[in-house]
Amino acid sequence: QMSAGATFGELALLGFVQHRAVTLRALTFCVMSEIRRSALRSALLEFPEEATHLGLVSHPAKKSLEKGWPCFDDCGIPAQLLQLVDIYGDARSFAVGEQCHETEEAESSAVLLTKGEVSIRDASGHVARLQAGSCWNEAVLLGIPGQVSERLIATKPCEVRILSQEVWEKIIAEFPDSEEVVRGSILKYHTDAAESRLGVKPGSVDLLKRCTFFRAASTECCAEVRMRLQPHVYQCGEEIVDQDLDGDSLYIILEGCAAGGIGPEATQVNAGQIFGEEVLLGSVESHRHPLIAKSHCCALSLS
């Protein structure tokens, strides 16, 4: 639903799509302005430098987003989608000490650091570093609310690209056949980054070796099992497992924490810990209690 001040049809105007993704109907009396592609082309004859800004022509200085946003690192993602992300990503520059995003953007925008270095600071004062070529808050593109408790502060002069959830939804709506591939690419990047923050090489068997019954297994066996782990992202309050349903999955928490049960049955699972070994082995038919994400939570599961 759109209200006064909203725009639509940008991709059709630029010629990137030939068909509308949705049908739009007036729910009330509406007054609007229309810009035809022919009118845009006439304007660009007077201001040809703007064609480059809009991505309508290529030039040597333009870098492909295929090498920019690492969360879109899958050969199955259309080049046209990457080009639209490039065009609509808001480019900004910041001096040392400046916050690299508006506070309200933390909940609904992903950030790509293209140059320089920033520190990630949370409410507790914990500091982590983000290097050029890395993403932050990419889970927003999966529909998960962003890290509102974190701030990006420039530790060196830096440049970023900011992609809002609103803009992303417009872009991905034009590529319904690629949505699953894109989502898988974002999930993989997100879980790989979480593994790195745990001090574990992404894709290695190190986390599996923390599970009792995989410690004695061969590296080859663990590697085969590792390929079958499925990534997940949960928002605070979301249910990870339901105690009333039969289950057969083990979960490895990569980031955040989850908890379930009351009294003596209370359990908390933190980053790097495992939950559900007995269910995976078939010792019990279902989990003894539900497991609820108590913060933004990233996990791997094995069925």
C-alpha cells in the first residue's frame, strides 16, 4: 500500500524491466505525476553526465557490485540485479569518528563498507572491526530487523553503500525466479561471518567436533556432514524448536543466544554451543522444551 509522497516504476523508467511486478489500483481519489522514458531520455541529452549516475551507460571507473557486496556472491544471481543494487545503494563518505548511518537506519538497512575501516560498537561497549569489502546488517535483506543496539563508527576515512529494506524489496520483486538463490547467498555470507567471529574457519568441521558423538568421527565423515548443515537466522522472540512437535534436528548456535524451559529444566544456549543431540540420535522423539531466540540469532541445523 502506498501513500502520498511515495514513488513507483523507477525500474521501468530506466528500462531495466519491461513488465510491472504488481498491479496498482487507486483506493481513493489520487493525483499523481508521470515521467515517461522518452522524457527522461530528452533530459539526459542536456545532462549526459547523469546517465552514468543512473547506470544507463558503463564507464571504466565503475566497479561491478559482483565484487562489491560479498553477500551476493553466487554465480546464479542475475547481473542485472547486481546493477540495480549498485544504482540504488546510497553512497556516503564519513570522517574519522563519525557514525556511518542514521540511528533509525540500523533497523532497516544493510551496509557495505567500500573503503576505509569502521568499528562496530554495541550497547555494552564491545568493539569489533569491519574491514573494507565487508557487509553489516545484511540480515535486513532477509526480512530480519537490524541490529538497533549497534553503531558503525569510522576509525579511518571511509565510504559506504547503504541499501534500505524498502529499496531492496522493490529490486528483488523484479526477480522472483532468483529469490531463493539470492536468499541462500545472503544466508551463507551471514553464517560464514558468524563462524569467523567465533574464531572458526567458515565451512570447517571445527564446530561439529564440539559435539560429543562427532569427536571420534573421521575428518572425512565430518566434512560430509558439514555440507548438510542448513543455515538459519531468527529474530528476538522467534521460536527455534517446538517441544510439542516431533523433531530430528540438532542446532549449533553461531551468534546470539536462545533459551527455553523453566525451573530445573531451564536451558540457555549461547554462541558456539549445541542443542538437540539426543533428538538427532533418536534417543527421544521430541525436544524436552521449546527453544526461543533471546536476541538476533544465527544457527546451523542438522537433520
